[in-house]
Amino acid sequence: MTFEEIYRQVRPVVLKLRRKYHLHIWDNDDWEQEGMISLYELLKKHPELCLDKLKLLRFFKTKFSNYVNDEIRRQESQKRQFNKPNYEEIGDVEHSLSSRETLIDDFIVFKDSVTQLSQLLSKEELIMFDALLVGERFKGRAAFIRKLKLIGKKFF
């Protein structure tokens, strides 16, 4: 069995840990490379694991997850805080967010925007705005949407 074939067996462990944890300086290729290095070191120490797939998976998962945890500790240590960026790009960490968390965040932003926007509208406009939010059709709907877009550009 070749090294690539053995790595294909343990690759799901690497992908799962990549989704679960975020390391600032690791991209997808780094995760793959570190997984291969860990597998190589494991097979060098225990060559008999090539013959037992379940034992290989257990050993690799333990070794690689411990390695990732060590890297996270190193990343978060006080001495290295200056290496950490002040903010996170959502594109860099989106794989570690569950869709539920994203929906909640979007909903909070939406509710805040609706609240702020509704404070700028008259009583008649509020009635139309509420009807618009629930998807009702009414006379002057298109004109009202254009007006909201103009307010939104000035407001946001």
C-alpha cells in the first residue's frame, strides 16, 4: 500500500479537524501537509499500523488532534499575541462557523437595521414597511421600495 493510499484513509480526520479549529497561519494546503507529516512520523514509529486500519485511524486521530491542540496553544500564548491580527476576515473563519451561528448573526443585524430604519419612517410608511416585511402586495409598493433604497443608501 502506498503512502498516498494510506493518507486517503486518514484524510477525513484532517478535514474534520480543519472545520472544527482555526489556526491563523494555516491554509488548506498547510492542513494537508501537516496531516501528511503527522502520518509519516506515526508510520515511521509504528509501521505495523499499515495492516490495521482501525488502529491506524485511532492512532492518527490522537496524534494529529494533539498536534493541532498544541499549535492552537502556541498561537494563543501570551508571548505570541503580537502575531495575531486585530480582526478576523469572515472568509478566513467561515468554515469553522456553523450555519446556525451565521443565521443568528444575520438575524440580529437584520432586526437592528429594521429597528433603526423604522425610526425614520412616518406612521403611514411604517404600515407599508410592515406589509413589505411580511410579503404583502399593496398599491405603491415599487415606489416605496425605491424610497427605502434611497433612505438605506443615506442611512447605511
